[in-house]
Amino acid sequence: MDATAAVTATATATPFSALIRAASMEQHGTASTSTFMSDLLGGRHAVGAFARYTAQLWFVYQALEESAETLKDDPVAGPFVLPALFRTARIESDLAHMLGDDWRAALVALPETTAYADRIKECARTWPAGYIAHHYTRYLGDLAGGQAIRDRAERSWGFSRKGEGVQFYVFDQITNPAAFRREYRVLLDAVDADELERQRIVEECRRAYEYNSAVFAALGEEFPLAAA
Ligand code: HEM
């Protein structure tokens, strides 16, 4: 076997879930340690910054979930359309709690958020396997690290545990998140894609992280903290 064939054989033998996780680890680190996220997790932001962040999520999940209906019978993306994950209604209830009945008037997308949502919609329309990259990047993260954000939000701004304001982070139809994440990885491993397509999906996942980092950077500029 020549060197190229050996590399390809190794990559093919790696379960796709392990590949996408390893290949995006660096981007995960960048996104999760962004200034805005660090300040949020450090309890240094006021609730207004959290509300603005939650508003950005509305556009992202709206894009992910408006596509779900058309993709639910798609052979590639269809298995990922799992109503237990849907977040839009929960984001809306969080925004109503934080901003009042008029929350829709305060719903303004940052240009970075619009670009991100547009890319999700584009994938949903033209490349269902690319949609999976976006699906994975958001929902699997919400099930894992999202819980740290919920915990911090409850402690920082007095939301009741898993109560109003943090519904986005509550997956009450998923009783065992660790088991769910394992099942999700089985779905990833079953994605019917050749090596090139798998690489393209991984690349789209990295891009999804970059979109998230761009939104965090914009939020960081909007909510600067006085230097300590
Ligand atoms: C805010 C800080 C964050 C923290 C503390 C955090 C923490 C974590 C933790 C503890 C895991 C579980 C790793 C494991 O299973 O061993 C995880 C997984 C994950 N996170 Fe984050 N995360 C954060 C932000 C983000 C962001 C901003 C995104 C993307 C938008 C993201 C996407 C993911 C994904 C996709 C996974 C699943 C990786 C896999 O197992 O395949 N996370 N995160």
C-alpha cells in the first residue's frame, strides 16, 4: 500500500463521529474561550448581554428548524431531524421572560448572525450533508457545554433552576443526555458519505465554529467590559 492509500484507509477506518470531533477540537477551543463566552461564564456580563446572545440564537435555530420540515424525509439529513432537540419555541419563551411581551421588537440580528443563518439555510437547500455539520455543531454542543452556560446563567441572574429564561438549555424530552449523545454519534457514523464528502462535512463543521466565533466577537464588541 502506498502512503496516500494508507492515510485514506486509516481515515476511512475512523468512525465519522470521532473524525469530526477530533478535526474540530481546535475550533471548539477557540469558540468556547472567546472573550464574550469567557466573560459570560465568568459571571462578568449583565443579563442584557445574555438576552442579546439569546436573540442571536433565535436566528440560528430558526434557520436550523425551518429547514427541518423539508429535510425530514431526506436520506442523508432526515435521521437528524429529531423534534426532542427543537429549540425555537424555547428561545422565544426565554426572550419573552427576559425582554417582555415586546421581545420580537428587540430581535435584531447582527450581520455575523445573518451570515451564519444564511449559510445554514443554503446548506439545507442545496447540500443536506452540510446541514448535518451545522446540526452537530449546535445541538451536540448545547447538550454538553450548554449546560455550563445554563448553570452560570442561573447563578448570575437568578433564573430558577431549569426555569424561565434558560429553557433553551433544558432538554426535557432527553432523559439521558450522555446516552443521547452516544446515539447521535451512531447516526453520524452511519452517514453514507465517501471520504471526500466526509472531509467536506468536517470542513463545514469548522466553518460552523467560525460563524459562532464571529458572532461572539461581535457580541464582545457590543458588550465591552471595563479593563480590570
Ligand atoms: C461556552 C463554553 C463551552 C464549554 C464550557 C463547552 C464544553 C463542552 C464539553 C464539556 C463538551 C463535552 C466533551 C466530551 O463529550 O468529552 C463539549 C462538547 C461539544 N461542544 Fe462545547 N463547550 C462550549 C462552547 C461550545 C460552542 C460555542 C460550541 C459550538 C457552537 C460547542 C460545540 C460543541 C460540540 C459540537 C460538542 C460535541 C463534541 C463531540 O463529542 O463530538 N461548544 N463542549
